Amino acid sequence: MRLSRYFLPVLKETPSEAQIVSHRYMLRAGMIKQASAGIYSWLPLGYKVLRNIEAIVHEEQQRAGHIPMLMPTLQSADLWRESGRYDDYGEEMLRISDRHGRDMLYGPTNEELITDIFRSHVASYKQLPLTLYHIQWKFRDEIRPRFGVMRGREFLMKDGYNFDLTQEDALHAYNRHLVSYLRSYERMGLQAIPMRADGGPIGGDYTHEFLVLAETGESEVFYDSAITDLSFGDRAIDYDDVAQCQAVLEEFTSRYARTDETHDAALFDAVPEERRRVARGIEVGQIFYFGTKYSEAMGATVQTPDGQAVPVHMGSHGIGVSRLLGAIIEASHDDKGIIWPEGVTPFHCGIVNLKSGDAAADEACEALYASLTALGLEPLYDDTSERAGGKFATMDLIGLPWRITVGPRGLKNGVVELTSRRTGESEEMPPEAAIARIGEIYGKLSAVA
Ligand code: ATP
Ligand code: MG
């Protein structure tokens, strides 16, 4: 993309309404624009990152054997009356009536819809196990929408639902989700720690929230610092292997890690004092096994091998796709702007032409642009006539992990400059070497993925 032809409405001033850094940078970098309280338009740069995050979620869900689909945002109230949640859900549900006076709602989540789909089409254990998911906009009329996309009213969520014959199978589905979430967050450059969450009606161990540590997080968290040494990395996993998935769950949940909702001071005190941490975190996902709660209420049963009809065991599993942009920025920025992890960056690198209009500089930039594009990469080429300082400031603000700087002086010596956004370190090298380096960085990344 050439910057002169792009739509990147960066702001010089810090918007006064933004209280936390991710919200400030998303507004300043021209990623989002508030449409009304807690509701945002996604401008091109923000939309690109949102799509990248979605793509990682899709890939990892499908790798785990979960099947994508799409359910609508508007739902009929009737299904919610069947489950009993139409009255229970309260003020957060946006209720609408259509021209015929029928009660509708903008879905805050989808357990009812998916259970209805299931009961209409699945009757036998032979069709199990089954996990369906979608990535769709949700609406929750939050009392205090704030921090930009972090706590919106309209927000994008991946929500998946598993259907299994037995509790044992459903717990395997739970573990599969845990593993796929660990992989997804790591590919986004994040460490998200599974923490024991509020058990709800079933209680016990069957719900975990994933938290990214950040000072601005809304949850207070208590954990054993040993957990931050864990990473899933690029190890192989067979999602059908029950013992393997269970072992990952045990590895990642055996250390103390809880939010204030489930915090147990006595257990926390058993952690060696030097490893006890009290901090704040951002919830970027939650997994849940809830047994037959919806299947019983809504009559979603399957035939067992010996011909009995039993309610199916279910769980639901969510990732806060739009919230993740805020979480990534909270975890990865400096005082100049965002620092995108390579896995989600909107452009793979920037090309800064120090002297647009200079024949040699223009030509070298065009050649770099063409070569990088031919490698399947997407550079953002600042071909505008702005002064160098302004170009650098924009690149730093929007946070592309790599920048190639091209100027007449360097070109006389046959070199351009490659700069890492994260370390700020620059290195001079021939253009071909810069291309090869960037190709290698992103090639490695897709090898891991
Ligand atoms: P919270 O406790 O933050 O209100 P929740 O526990 O009610 O969230 P879930 O039902 O678990 O949310 O939804 C799955 C994921 O969707 C959450 O982990 C979070 O990342 C994201 N999410 C929930 N509410 C919002 C919101 N208002 N804005 C943006 N993302 C949200
Ligand atoms: Mg939650």
C-alpha cells in the first residue's frame, strides 16, 4: 500500500476522552472512530489488525477440529424464554421489537441459538463429538462502556459450543479449547494466563478465564510467578489425544492463578512468598463446561448406543476478538506508539522514502516495494512529501515492527537502513539483504503457524 493512496487519519493531538494508552493510540493512529458510546467504526488500519486476529482464531479453531459457521446478530426472544434467560439477563440485553411487535434482541451470546440448531439436526450419538463456532458481533448494553474497544457495547467475539455424549468427552473438548487458546494468544504475541474463574452453577474446575497482565486491566489477579515461565511454543499437539490435551491443561493450571472472584487467601499463602504476585489483568477469553444446563431446558437430546435419549453435554468458549487489539497494545507499546507483534501487524514493514522526488530514492523504494510484494508481503510505503521527522513519527505511532529507510546518501553507498521498532536498533545493508531479512522473519512465522 502506498500511503499517498491510503486512508490513515492520524491525529497529532492526544484525544482527551481516552484514559488508557491503547485507546489513545488506537484513536491517534486512525484505527477506530467512536460512532456512539461503546460503538466504533473500524477504520482501515484497525480493520486490518482485527481481520488478522480473526484469521489466527479461525486457523487455530479449525486446527483443533472445530467447525466455523455464522449465526445472526438479531435473535428472537422466544428461544431465550425457553432457556429462562430472557428475564434473567437483565439490563445488558438490548431488546428490540420489530414492526409486527415481535420481541427481538441483539445477541449478547449464542447458547440458545446454537442449542436450537443442534436439536433440529442432531439426534444420534453417532454425530458426536461436535464443536461449532462463529465470530460475530455481540451487543451488551454495558453500564459503563470505556477504554475504547476494551469494554465496548458492540464487540466482536469468537464463541464456540461443544456437544458431547458424556461429561468425559465434554471435558476433552474443554481441554482442546484451552490448548487452542494458548496457541492463538501466543501467535498474537501475548502471554494470556488461564486463571480459575467463577464456577457458576456447576462449580469446581470447569471454567477458566485467560488474562493478559497489564496495569490497566479491570481484574485484580493473584498468581504464582512460576506460571509466567510457561509457554506452549511450537510443540506438536494431537487434538484427538485425550491424555495429551489433559497434560497441557494440568501443566498450565496447576500453579496458583486466580482473579479476585475466586481468590483464596489460604491457598495463595502456600505459594512461596518470593513468587507471590498481585497484579492486574485483562480478560481476553473464557472457557466453560456447563453440562446439560441448556440441553435439558431446551430438549436437546441424543440417542445413546443402547437407544436411550439423553441430554447432550455442552460447553461454551469465548475469545474477545475486538478487545484483543486493546490488550495487545497495552502489552506492547512505548511512548512513541504501538509496537505490533509480527503475528498481527497490519503491514509487514514500512518503507520510508527520505526524499520523495529524488529519482534514485524513488526508484529504490519502488524496487523494494515490488520485491517485498512479490514475496507475498504487504509493505506500507510512505511516498508522501512530508518531512522525514513526520514520516518517522507516523511509522512509530502505527507500530509496524520493521522499517526500511531509503535516502539518497545511503544509496550512494548501496545501502538502506533496516530498523526494528521494538529495539530501535538500525542496521545498514544492501536493499536485497533487507528484503531477505524481512522475508526470513515472516517465513519463519508462517512455519510456526
Ligand atoms: P467481562 O467480565 O469483561 O464483562 P464476560 O466474562 O462477561 O466479560 P464472556 O461472556 O466471558 O465475557 O465473553 C467472552 C469474551 O468476550 C471475554 O473474555 C472478553 O474478552 C470479551 N468481552 C466481553 N465483554 C466485552 C465487552 N463489553 N467489550 C469487549 N469485549 C468483551
Ligand atoms: Mg468471561
